Amino acid sequence: MSEASVEKIVVEKPLRIKFYFTIAFVAFLILGSAYFAGFNIFEVLGNLDQTLRLLKRLFIWPDWDYTSNIIGPLLETVQMAIVGSFLGAIVAFPVSLLAADNFIENKYVNTPVRLVLNIFRTIPALVLASLFVAVFGIGSFAGIVALFIFSFGLISKLTYESIESIDYGQVEAIVSLGGTKMEVLRYAIIPQILPQFMSYTLYAFEVNVRAAAVLGYVGAGGIGQTYERNLAFRLFDRVGMIIIVSFVAVLIIDFISSNIRKRLV
Amino acid sequence: MSEKIMNLPKKPQTNKFYKTLGYIVVFSLIIWAFQGLNYKGVMETASGTISGMLDGVLNPDIEYITNTTIDGLPNAVLETIAIAISGTFVSGILAIPFALLASQNIVGENVAKVGKFLITMIRTFPELILALIFISVVGPGAPAGILALGIHSIGMLGKLYSESIESMDIGVKEALESCGGNKAEVLFRAVLPQVAPEFLSYTLFRFEINMRAASTLGLVGAGGIGAPLIFAIRSRRWDRAFTIVVVLVITVTIIDFVSGKIRKKLV
């Protein structure tokens, strides 16, 4: 036996060059962005008293009497959200079947459908609304079309992903008994995804209520239009009231809808 | 021997009444909503508008796309990305204290309830309204957009952060505490190292969302690609408006793709 039986165990630290490089790169991205956008934290902090003054004007003495003028546009906002998500869901269902690769086993159908869905989801609802205002004129119809397209994209994507993750045993059972595609759809796919599909529709509705509340800013109807008019005249007590009322409405709708969703799935 | 081979369980009938009631409520809501639909027909100028938009796809405004000055499209795209990055960074930092405040394994059940409610409030407040508030404070431009995204994103990040804190392995925290570690040591040596990958992944996910949000902020004057878009729409330059939308879709898709790849590696 040699004398040097006891060796020192040296654990070499892994070279962390890649790690430091990543940190430096991310720091560069963040600082570069802040510089490019002209963001100056000291300027922001210096304006803090102005922020407080504005918040005071908005929320300390809101115009309570203005509430009666807000209810109408608020209900219109909810109507827009309901119609948008309802129509979106109806169109989304067949399209999500086309996008699911376990129902239509044809790549040349799935891929283009998914591509179109992705494009629809990329365009923000507000941008869609401002384009549709140019086609349909100022009013809630443009907003509804924008919300319809937006919820269609959202619901389709979530639904086709659910369809792809269903339990395939039921489908195989029906196919092995000689069932047609329609029977597979009716007895294997729909029963499995219906709760999720309804839950996604409700989720789209929640998102739509929030989106509809601001669509009016580009002239697409709802409470945003009332908001924009009052802000233009700098009637901050009314603006504050609009913010409070729509905020409470959104909280209530979110609460009800998310409770229903919890029960569904 | 009985004739029945087996007794099938009775179908549950108890909730049929509520189910029917639910359907009635939902359908009457939908019918009510459709009554608000006021279709006034398309504008007389609509065909010109749509052909202008198509023209924007077929003959994109090359001069505008390659214009590297401050009025060009590349500058607007970069500004949008810059707003999204800075806004996400601000909220990524600000969300940590909110998340700790909302995690019941850190601050106890009662405080966590308050923290959770606070986060829900922030999440429900529309970012566009925040942007308008900040515009009247710091003036129109990208900084107002950054602040709006920075505050609004706390709502989502705070929720996701606190969920991952609540589901972390509590043993490490207890080990440190039993050795006499103080609160700061627990935070930096037990909590943050465990949740860091998840935090980063959520932050990147929020960055993807903020990219879309940043592109709409410009519509109200808070910087980014929305500003030239709304100018193009108001001055009825449909080809330019649609060129901007196409570039926006491509940019967002690329960023989604890159960010998604990084997220897959992280967690």
C-alpha cells in the first residue's frame, strides 16, 4: 500500500462564466430599456406629490350623484361582454375540433388553423376595436366584433388543448364498436370537455368585461366612452366615480364567475 | 330468483331544479345582452377602409419599415419592447413584498387574507386607466406606460409568486429558524433560492403579456407602437395602420417563441 492513501478531495467549482454572462446580459437589457424609454426613477419619485394630489381629486370626493348616469353605459359594457364571449364560444367549438390533432388527424388542417388562432390572439382587443370602429362606425357594435374575435381566439386555443388531453380510452372503445366520427364526438369528446369548455367561456367573459370597460376609449361603446368624455373635460370627480363603479362591478362579476368556474371543473 | 340481474343506481334527481333555473338565468342573460346589439350597418367608407388595410399587407410601407429615425417603425417597436421589459422588471421587484404578505406560511393566515385581497384589487384595476392616471402625473410618453405596467402586473405576479411560496418545502425554513436564523436570513437563504426558478418563469410569462399590453398603451398616449397606430387610424392611412398591425403580430410571435423556450428550460 502506498503512503498517499489519504487524498485531499477537491471539489472544483463549476465555471460560472455562462451564469455571469447571462446576468450581465439581462442587466444590460433592463438598463438599456429604461434608458431607451426615458425612464427616470428620480423624476417619478419627484412627481409623487402630484400623484397623491390626483388620487385625492379622483377618489376623496367622487361625484356620487353621477352614479345614475353610469349605470346605463355599465350595463351596455356587460351586454357587449356577454354577446362577445357567447358568439366567440359558438364559433370556437368547431374550430377547436379542427385544431385538435387527435380528432382531425391531418397536419395540413391543424397547423394552418392553429396559425390563424395564434394571429387572432396576438392582436390586442383594443387594436381590433379601433380598426372595427373605422368599419362599423362609433358605437358598441365595433366593440362587440372585437371582443368576439378576441374571445374566439382565446377559447379555441384553450379548448383544443383540452381536447388533445382527453382520456383516449373512450374514443377507442367507440371506434372499436364501429362508431363514426360524429358518434366519437357526441359520446367521447363532448362529455369530457364540456365542463372545461364552459369554464373557458366564463373565463373569456371575465376578461371581456375588463376589456369592454376600456374599449370605449377608442369609440367602441360601453363605459369607456363616458370615461373618455369626462376625462377630456378634466371632470376628475366624475372620472373617479366611473372608476369606482366599474371597479366594483368587475370585482362582483369576477367573484361570481370564478365561483361558478370552480364548481364546473 | 329475481328478474333483475342487477340493480342500477338511481339517477340523481335532486339538483334538477337548480340546473333548470341556472339554464333559464343564463339564457335570459344572453337574450338581454343581444337586445343591446345595435347594428347600424357598415360605414359608407368601409370598402375603402378594408381595401386600404389589404393594401397595407400586399404593398407594405417599406420606407416606413426601414426608417431608422425616431419617426420610423423600428423605433416604435423597440420602444414597445423597452416598455415591456422595464415594466416587467419594476413589477417583478415590487411583487415580491406583496407576495410575502399574501403567503400564509410566511405571515400567518389572517395577514395573508388581507394581502391576497390587496393583490386581487390591483389585478382587477385596468392598466389602461392606470396609464391615464400616470399620464396626468409624468406626462404622455413611455415612462407613464412603464409605471402602469409595473403597478398592474403586481396583481398577477404577486398571486403566482405567493402560490409558489405557499407550495415550497417548508423544511429549509424551519431548519434555518431552529439554528437561530433571523427573518432576513430565512428570506434570502431559504425562501428565495427555492422559488427563484418559478419566479423567473412567471416573470417571463408576464413579459409576454406585457408585450401585448405595451402595444395598446400607445393608443392612450403612453408610448410604444400604439401611438403611430392610432395616428395612422385617425389620419385614415389604412395601409400604414395595417402594416403596423402585421409588424406587431410578427414581433409578439417571435418574443413569445423565445420566451417560451427559456421558460421550458427554467422549470
